[in-house]
Amino acid sequence: MSIVASLSVCLLLGQKGASFDASGTWHPHLHQDQQKLQSASKEMREQYRQAAAAVNETWVLVFRPDHTYVLPSSKAKVKFEEEGTWSVKGSTLTMKVIKQDGKKVSKSKHAEFQIDKDGNTLSDLHNGVDTPVYLEFFRRPKK
């Protein structure tokens, strides 16, 4: 990568240096695309609504400086915890799942997120799947 391209990536991410540091606590928001939901059954729309409420109220994502992460939902009626590793390439953050609910994941699972230019929002790329819901994580404001 040329020096100009490297500087462009740094400016795009709003960061000093060539890498993005996601370390810290992030809060989710599960959005629903109402237009896409129109074609879903009433039952499916209700399931999406309940899932959005649960995610938005109970999830907290913690990226650690050692490039591991934990995603617990301690307040949910149904307990859920995910652990894994994270990496950044360009403006994409990839999360690779290692454990769910304390059990190792047998098949490779991952999620990719677009890092917004302000460096404070991660937007789900859906791994190329068109879906009526999408997830974003927002960095907790520093006090």
C-alpha cells in the first residue's frame, strides 16, 4: 500500500496510525427495516420485534486490547454469552466466534462490521445476506 493510500485509510477511520483500536465497551442497536418486514408473516415480525428489544436492552460488547471479545447478555431472560477474537483490515472489523454459552464452536462463525469514519460506530455487513434486521454497535462515550 502506498503512503498516500495508508494516509487515506487513517483519515477515513479518524485514527492516528494505521490500525483501529476497538478496545472498550460497545452498545448495540438492532434496527428493523420496516419495508423489508412487510413481506414477513405477522409471527415473524413479532419475533424480530422481541429480538430487537432483547438485544437493545441486554447486550454489551467488550473488545479487549489483546484482540479477544466477550458479548454477554446478563439481564436477558435467556442467558447468552459469546467469546471470540477480533481483527481489523482496512475499514472492516471481523469477529470470529470461539465459544457460545461456554462451549467451543465446532464450525467457523464470524461477523464483519464496517467501521464508520468517526471510529465510534460498527455497522453489520451481514456477510452478504439481505436481511430485514441489522445490527450496529456504538462506542460508549468516555466520561
